[in-house]
Amino acid sequence: MVASLVYSLIRVLLDVFATSRGDQAKLQAEVLALRRQVQVLERQITRAHWTPGDRIVIAALRDRLPQSAWAGLLVKPETVLGWHRKLVRRKWAAYLGRPRRGRPPITAECRDLIIRMAKDNPGWGYFRIRGELLKVGQTVAATTSARCSWRPASRRPVAEPS
């Protein structure tokens, strides 16, 4: 959350900076990107380890650089896209551990029992089927029994006036 806010702020500042200077802004963006890479390389000797802050800055500056300047960067555009994919994957992975919302699904055994009760007892309504299931130890809603054993509503015979 904080990283995306910082990224957005950097992009806005770079947009304001780029619109005020014109062509010179592209050169300055390239210089800023190269300076950032030098800072990264100065921190370690063997391999470049990019921190999330470095990734944000390079991703924001990459859009401001001409494509001819991309060759001088230590990071390929595909790498920046990979960083973005990883960020999105981590964001959506947070939803996997959450419990399901809504009514829990019923078992196949319970569904078969509802269908059998509805066929054997056509006069029973959905609430009666629910009550009988409660006696057996199955807790379901009347709408669940209606959804499992859908049948057209039977009309009661109308009494003839005498």
C-alpha cells in the first residue's frame, strides 16, 4: 500500500517535471535512472540486489526514457514487468486464505436426501422438508431445499362455491 502510494507520487512528480522541461526532461530522467543504478551497485559488489524502493524508482523512470536509452539500463523492460506481475500475484494471494463468504455448500448425500424426500412426498413443501431434515440432523435452509428439489409450485384445488 505504501509502496504504491510512493510510486504514484513519484510518477506525478516526474509528469510535472517532464511537462515543464520538454526534451531536456528525457535526458534528466536518464541521468536519474543511471544515478540510481550506480547507488544500487555501490551497495554491493557481487550482484545487484534491488530493494522495493529501487524497483519503484526504475519502473517510474523507465516510462520517461526513450527506448534507445533502455539498453543502458541494468534492468530489461521484461524484468520490470515481472516485478509488476509478482506484486499483483502477492496482492491477490492474500485473498486465498480467507474463509468463503455466503452459505456453506451442502454435501451430495444431503442433496440426494432432499431430492428423494421431495419425490416421495409431493405434498410436502420446502419448509416441511427442512423440518424433516432437522430431525435427521441436517441443518439446511428452506431455500436450499427449494433449490435442490426444484419443482413447479402445485396449486391447491379451489373449492367450488356451493
